[in-house]
Amino acid sequence: MLNNYTYNFFSFTLFSSTQLHSVQQRIGYCPQFDALIERLTGRKFLTMFARLRGIREKAIKGVVQSVIDRLDLSKYADKRCGTYSGGNKRKLSTAVALVGDPPIVLLDEPTTGMDPATRRYLWNVLIEVIRNGRSVILTSHSMEECEALCTRLAIMVNGRFKCLGSIQHLKSKFGHGYTLQIKVRPLPPQEGGGPGVRPGASPYDTGQIQHFVGSVFPGSLLLEQHQGSVTYQVPSEGITWSRIFSTVEHYKESLNIADYSVCQTTLEQVFINFAQEQYVED
């Protein structure tokens, strides 16, 4: 997944092999699997990488403390890496990539194994890194992460790029229509033989909704049905946002609709559509 500064990275390919050390000083890397020296403390580990990156000795202490504070590792900085939780190991691996403020940062699934709060914290750190003008290239299977961090996004299938562009561009070009979700109100229980729900029967009747969507928006595909809520994929050919909203709003009361929503095809659905082309090599 790429951000707007990605193309700066490719200029580094012009460097000759004699300038490899200079190139390495300008790139931070967080691997998919934590490559930590578990007998070292987090502070010593970051100090080692600060020296490898060529930071002046008198500046190393301040640089290391700065990245420790930024990644919220102060409580664990002087403990051995091997005692860290999975989330803190990922934060330390990300800190290694950021130490010394390299202009290019490569992150391979940086939030794997993190709890939601820690993941959100790291996202905020990376957003600040991007705003400061550095290039961040990350790989991820989390569409939520891609939407939170990426300004340009590429999807790969079988080792080849299938698309490249902004998230909105990919949704518009490769999405398939709209997602319509409708939730109906529960019917009242039957009393004295009158109309209503018989004892033991489901209080939700979505039959009218299914007939309505099938007749008004032909070609719609039922994606999910659960506890009075139905989700459809509505084709975009000849159908506009305004038509869907106005039609559903007009029949809202007669169809016993409690609430509804219409949204564009999600990024996850775009990804799944491409992933269907994936094959296992022999």
C-alpha cells in the first residue's frame, strides 16, 4: 500500500553499488516477523540501530529517547525484548524503522497481533510521520488500516500489480454498485387470534423487502440476511444514489422499515474481487 510520496523511493535505484551504505542510511525497515535480539533491552537495541544508521554518537541518546517516547515504550525500554508482549514487539520493530527519521520507511504488516487501542495509537504515529514529509510504503491485509493510512493503494495478485490509485478511484473503477442495508421493525405478538406473530415464530418479516428490492432494483444480489436485517448489492448501471434514497424513503412506512443505509462498494469487497483471481502455484 502506497502513499503520495512513494515515487521518491524509486529514485534510489539510480544509486550505484558503491553508494549502498548511503542508501541504507536513508531507509527504515520493519519486517513482517520481529527480528529482535531478545537478550538486549529495547533501549540498547535502538541504540545499536542508531549507530548502524550513522547517527553521531553525541546525538544517539536523544534520538533513541525520542523514538521511545513516540512509540510509547518508556515503561519497557530498559527491559529485555524477549519479555515484551506481541504488540510491544511490533512497536519496537516499528521504532527501529523510524529511528533517525529516515526519508523512506518500509513497513511489512506493522500492526499484526496488536489490540485495537495499540493499533490505533500506531496509526496516529504513522500519520504524523507522513505529515512530516517522509515516504511510507506498507503492506497490509487490513482494509481498515489501508483506508486509515494510505493515500495511494496498490493491490497485488500472484505477484503482479492489478491496480494503483487513490482509494476512491479504486472503489469507483473496480467496485460493483452500491451496498443497500435495510432493517425492519419487529412485528407485535399475536393476541386473541388477531394479526401478529405466532408464539415461537420470528418477529421479523423480510419477505416484502426482498420482493421490493428485487422488483425495483433488478439484478440486486442478496448478500446477507440476519435478524430482520438484509444486505443487498445493487448494480450501479442506470441507478443513482438519489434514486435509491428517494425510492426507499417513499416506501419506508409501508414496508415497516426501521432504518436503512446506502454506501459505495467497500474497499474490502474490491480486494476480495481481485483475490478471487489468486491461484496456488504448483
